[in-house]
Amino acid sequence: MRYLTAGESHGPQLTTIIEGVPAGLPILAEEINVELRRRQGGYGRGRRMQIEKDTAQITSGVRHGYTLGSPIALVVENNDFKHWTNIMGPEPLDNLEYEGKRSITKPRPGHADLNGAIKYGFRDVRNVLERSSARETTVRVAAGAVAKKLLSELGISIASHVIEIGGVKAKNLDYQNVEDLHNRAENSEVRCIDAEATENMKSLIDDAKQKGDSVGGIVEVVVEGMPAGVGSYVHYDRKLDSKIAGAIVSINAFKGVEFGIGFEAGSLPGSEVHDEIAYSEEQGYYRLSNRAGGFEGGMTTGMPIVVRAVMKPIPTLYKPLKSVDIETKEVYEASIERSDSCAVPAASVVAEHIVAWEVAKAIIEQFESDQLERLKRNIEDFREYARNF
């Protein structure tokens, strides 16, 4: 199972083509659009969230509400493109003077602008920033929404929440299950299940916005219902935790990943790190704790997958940092694109869908999956086998 995305931030549309989804999966555009609306929410978002109301069109691979097994194409139109046709249109511009005035030659610190311009030889860094934009995550969430629907059919649930913004940490992180976690996160403007931390995070975001600054944070994704043994210990590139880690860091502005207790394990003795194994006839094998975050040896343990990721503050600031004009080599303040003071709540939704994709992909790779009903039987047979092993 794989997908490819195309499109620029201010181009006419964003597109993803998804391959490998089993035939017979029930899916509606509105189910995808629910997830797209979640991505656009969150305290601290900028004006573009009022301009763009993202909706996906299913243009292939689905007939009468069910997947066909053929590639699925999803399109999200950019409503703001009508204001950018001269700047972002595919046709050549006759007015070269106009084109020169709109060129961006001042790369922004913290972005891909300068490195991308060097790589491809661009003198206008808009050619880079339009693609290296968090806007691209729109269709990655759309692809992840299809993966989430597949997981739900297999009895696997997933949710995300924010555990820290700008140094303000959530302390009350107890929840009953993934459904409870999802519902409580959705009721918070910053997607944090700690009510006191929510208010403190909002105050911090307001302060950063007033100063023209930005703040980052840490998000957590939890997956329940995964059978043990998905992934591989045999080859480095088949370990599921490494695939999830790589996918998380591929999200714009994400700089680190940990599973379970993560980096804390480096300061603890082994007796306080590893999860003891137990067995019951009802459950089969299980762990008495979940410090490993659902993984051992690159494979799932059957315990919940718990992955955390850190997002740096958005580098587009309204009090811009210093940069160098690539044409004149003079020092300037970096150019400003429309931006958010905090996108951590929205980023948690993106991370949730990225993890959902990798988990679904690993299942598709491991079990026969041309037909949804056959995949369901294969998964249940494997769960029964693991319980009685």
C-alpha cells in the first residue's frame, strides 16, 4: 500500500493517489472530510483556516461507496487559488517585470527555502516554499483517513492528543481507552485532555501571537487493537517502529520521535524499563506494563502503540529573523508568508493519520488483503493463533 501527493500551497489543488487498499472497504467523502476539518482546527491557527474549508473529492477507485481495489484518487481544491493565478499558474508570464517583482530571493531561517533553491538551482525560492509547506499534509491526512477506516474495520482504533506546548506540560493524562482519549481531546481547543493545562497553553499561544512569535510542542498518538507480531525483526527496513519514526519526522517541523517511555529509558535501570510478560486464556500473552510503547524488536507486542513526537515552533515569524538575499548577498529580514502562531493541535491530527497509514500499510504487507472480508478473516485467525500459541 502506498500513496503519492502532488500540489503546491497556493496552486489550484492538492492531489493524492492511493494504491493497495483492499476491495470492498466502505468509504464516503464525508468520512474523509471530517478528518480534514479536524486538521484545520486548533487554537493558534492563522487566517488561511478561514479562507480554505478543505473538502476531498473522490475521483477514482470507489464505486457506490466501496473501494474497487484499484488506485483511489482524492482531490482537495484550493479555493484561494483565484487570487494566485498570475503567481502560481502553469502558463508562462508575458509580463517579466511583474514576475520579477513577485520573486522571493530572501530565504527564511528554519525552512527548506535556501537548501531547496541550491538543490534545484532556483533564483526564486517560491518554487521551494510552495511545495515545502504544511499545506501538503492536507492530502496526507486524506490518505490517512482511508487507512483509519480500514483499521476500524479490523478492530484497531487510533487517537492523538497534545501533551505539551511551549513548555506547558499536561499533568493529568489518565484516560480509559482510545475512544475516551479521542472524545476528550476533541473537546479541548488545543487537543489536550488536561483542562488546567489547556487554559495555560492558550494563554501561552496568545502571548506568542502578540509578540509575533511562535511556539512548538509535543503530541502523542495511541493505537489499540493491534495483534502481536506485525512488523519484522529480520531486516532493518521492515521494522514497523522505524517506519513510523521515519514517517513522523517526514511531517513538516517534526524533529524527534520516541516510543513508550522513550528517552527516559536512558536514565533508568533495566528492571524499570522492560515489560514483564504474562499469560491468560482470555488474553493470551500480554505485558504487565507498556514502557516499550507496544514494540519489541521492530514488531508489535499486542499492547497499545504509544508514540510521541516533538514539533518545533513554526519558523515563519511576524517578527522575522535575519536572512541573506541570494541575489545581492545583503542582509535582510526574512520574507513573511501567512502563518500560525501555533499549529501543534493540528499537527497532532496529522501525526495521527501518518501513524494510521504506516500501521495499515504494515498489515496489508503481512496479510493477504485483496478483499476486505478475507483480510478480516486472516487477522482474526492470526489473533486466535497468537492467543493459543
